[in-house]
Amino acid sequence: MRILHAVDRTLTAIVNAALVLIFAVMLTLAATQVFLRDLFHTGIYWGDVAARYLVIWVGFLGAFLATRGGKHFHIDVLTRFLNPRARLWFNAFSDLFASVVCLLLTLASATFVREALDPESTVFLGIPETALAMIVPVGFGLIMAQFVIKMIESIVNAMRETVEKKAAQ
Amino acid sequence: MTTLLIILILVIIALAGAPLFAIIAAIGLLVFTAAGTEPASLIAELYRLVNFPALIAIPLFTFAGYLLAESRAPKRLINLAQALVGWMPGGFAVVALFSTAIFTAFSGASGVTIIALGGLIFPALLKQNYPENFSLGLMTTSGSLGLLFPPSLPIILYSIVARDAAGNSVNIDKLFVAGLIPGILLLLILSAYSIRTGIVAKVPRNPFSFKAAWAGLKEAAWEAPLPVIVIGGIYGGIFTATEAAAVTAFYVLVVEVFIRRDLKFFSDLPRIIRESMILVGAILVMLGAAMGVTSYLIEAEIPNQLFGFVSQYVSSKFLFLVILNVFILVMNMIEIFSAIIIVVPIIVPVALQYGVDPIHLGIIFLLNLEIGYMTPPLGLNLFLSSLRFDRPLTQVYRTVLPFFLLLVSVLLLITYFPELSLALTGAVGVR
């Protein structure tokens, strides 16, 4: 458990820093473009494309953090009425399902980057498209890891609650 | 048979609380595999997101909204509104309506309004002798009011999703402008109801003071121009919605961090970026997962089949829209952003065949969202309101009823008269 938490914390710290940095670049780029375009009728010619890619990066990193906080959109009309232990088991099940789906998406996106994109093609500033697209498999992989960690936590907590309940009796 | 079984299983998993993006992705993986397409094609569909120029409006406006919510701007906004219209009968209730509407438009309508402004407005309403049930209903309604005004997140999301399904006739700029008249109509009708309540309940009125109004204006001088920048900028064709997003985010950042100094650069800003991007991430993965399903639906001509089926029973355009209203209302009670991402690609092509303008449909859809937020028993705002103001859910259900009826009547008006939504879109120089 302790190793798991250490991994989780390190990962979250890295993603946090990356997210803030990339967001800052995206905002600066987007704002600069508008000023250049509307005031001086010019612009950075790769600016719009770059900003579009950065949105996807920001999105995946945000989605990673959403996983940790349980902030992905989900239906809680039913689980809201469960007792805490039952809810933990339901959470573990949901996380298992999400991990499997994310695993499949990670594999599919790895295939996509390898086979569908031209490794020679560059998007802006000589950055290859494959490098920019890497956020898709990496993102889904990170999200999957997060779901697995959450699932293990839920199971451990649910079992602990069971033990405590028995001890109380 | 197998299909039905799979759908049933997925519905059960969704109800068990699994993230909806995973459910949608699972559907995508299943239909692609069934059609003999590689799963990598599903990712190719997701990857189309990099070609959506309007997408950047989502993170930028969300960030600006979170910044405003965290600053003291809401307090200044309420003070200004109070100084300007507080003298009218029902004045403070009208203040509540307008300030929550503006706040919701900027904060993305994810329920923050009730949490952030409720604590300021609800006790003040009670203190001024507004009936408790009226105040509670008003607060619950106000949580989603303003959703029709730019730059609300649901409008942006609708336009992105609908454009992908229906083509270029849908664009954010047009939708931003189209929401104005219906949104104002809604505010006026609710204001009339509030003024009536103010008179009936004999709420004491404050005299108008130029000094207070001037002080309020001065205090809110930096934030007050924001709606003008966004709406005026787009309306006047000065910039597109996407450009407005960049300008707004940058402007709000400079004002709240460097000029007003409500927020600190190093301690607050990273946290706000993170929190706002969590919402953006949750929306984007769901949108990405849905891209594949959407193109499958279009490829398989599902909307056409649906139209063929529905048109056997429903021939009039208006009746179709009424049935659609009921359907969307039920969908929206469950989860709003998912409803847009899942339902819009299916119904937009069907509505087009009925001759419904996709912009008009968008306004109907968004107003439905607004009502869905407060529709008993499952609307999100009912729960938030019950929690925030510590009142039983059943009381909240009862108190929203008059507001619900008013909103539904406006919905019918807007459904029946497309001109209300479309009049401005043709007239202005939207770029």
C-alpha cells in the first residue's frame, strides 16, 4: 500500500506541474495570437495548430486528475443510497470496468500512433506528429493506472470495514 | 438478442456508478469490433479533436469562470446590481436573478452558482422578508439560469457536437447570439414573478441612491465590462467566440491577480488551473470517446432510420419538438454534459429532416438543460439546494414548482416561435 501511495503521489505531482505549465503556454499562445491578429493583422503561423494540440494535452492531464478525485461524469442516483461498505464494493467494480476499458484504449491508441501516423510528418517547430499524439496512449495508460490504484484502495477499505464490523460484533 | 443483453449490461454498469466516458468507449469498441473495424480506428476518430478550432474555447472560458468564482467579483457584482435595481419592488429578488444568470454564464453551469452565491443571496432574501419558499425556489432555479447566455460551457459544447453531426450550419458565434433573446425573455418573466411576490409579501423597498450606484459601479469597474466584451465583441463581429475566450481568460487573469489582487499568482493560480482543467478533462475524454460512436451512428444511418420510424407516427414539426422536449428533459435530469455529447448527434440529423433549424434546436436543447437541472426528482440543483440551505428535498421539490411552470411555458414559446432564437443570428455581422 505504501509503495502504491508513493507512486501515486509522485505521478500526481508530475502531472500537476506539467498541466499548469502546458496550460500557461496554451493561454499565452492563444492570447498573443488575438493581439497580433486584431491589432497588427499578423500572427504566429504555427500558433493556432500548436494551441489545438495543447488543448488535447491539457485535456488528458486534467482527465488523469479527474480520475483521482472521482470527478469523471458518472451516474450516482443509485449508489448515493448505499451504505458505505456496499458503495466501496460498487466503486471497486466501476474502477475495474474503467481500468479494462482504458487498457483497451491504451493498446488501440498505441497501435494508432504506430500505424496511422506518418513518423516523418511534423506539425509545428519541427515537432513530429507522433510525439504530440503520444499523449493519447500515455494519457489513457496513466488514467488506467489511476483506476487500478483506486480499485485496490476501495477493496482494501471495504475489507477493512468488514473486519471492523465483525470486531464490533 | 445479444445486442439487447449487452445494452442491458452496460446500463447496469453505468447505474453502478462507472465513469460514463468508459461506458461510451466500451460501446465504441464493441460496435467497431462488430463492424470488423480495428479498435485503432476508434482512436483515429478521437484524434479528430485536434482539428476542432473551437475546442480551445472550453478550457479558456472554464478557467476564466473558475477565476471569477474564486475572486471577490461575485460580491461586487451583487452590490452593483443591488445599487442599480434594488429600489424596485421585488428588487433584491431581481438582483438575485440577474447576478446568478451572469455568474452561471461565466462559470459553466456546473452547479457552482448555488454553492458560491447561495450563501450570499439566500440569507439576504430571508432578511428582507421574502417568503422562505419563494426564496428557496428562486435559488434552486437560479443555479442554471444564464445557461443560454454566452459564454456558457453547454452552448460551446452543443455547438461543437452539433457541428460534427450536422455540418457548418452550426457555429458557436451564431449560437451565442441566438441565446440572447430567449435568455432575456426568461429573465424578464421570472423578474415579473419576483416583483409580484415582492409586492404581495410587502417587502420593504430601499430608495435609489446615486452615491451607492456610483460606488457600486466604481467597485465593479473592472468586471462590469466583461459581458460587453464577450457579447459585444462577438455580436459586433470584432472577434470570434474562440478569440473571445482567449481575451476573456487573459483579461480576467490580469484583473483578479494583478489589478484587484483578489488571488495570488503562486498560491492560487496553479490550484485554479488544476481544478478547472479537471472539469475540462472530464468533458474532453467523454467527447473523445463519443467521437467514434457518433461516426458509427452516422455511417450506419441510425438517425435516418430513427426519422423513418418516428415520422410514421409524428408528422408535424411542432409535435415532434414537443415530444423531443419531454425526452430531453428526462435525459438531462440524469447528467447534463453527457446528455449533450450522447443525444445531440442522434437528434440533430433527425430534427434537420423535420426542417428544424439546428440553431433553434440548440436553444430548445439548452433551455431544456436549464429546466432539467431543477426538475424533480433527480435534477442536480435540487440536491445542491437542499444541501446548501439545509432544507429537506421534499420542500425544495414543492418550492420550485411555480418556477418550473414558468420555465416550461417559456420553453413552449421558444419551441413554437423559432424567430425568438433566429431573429438576431441573421441580422448581425457575426464572423
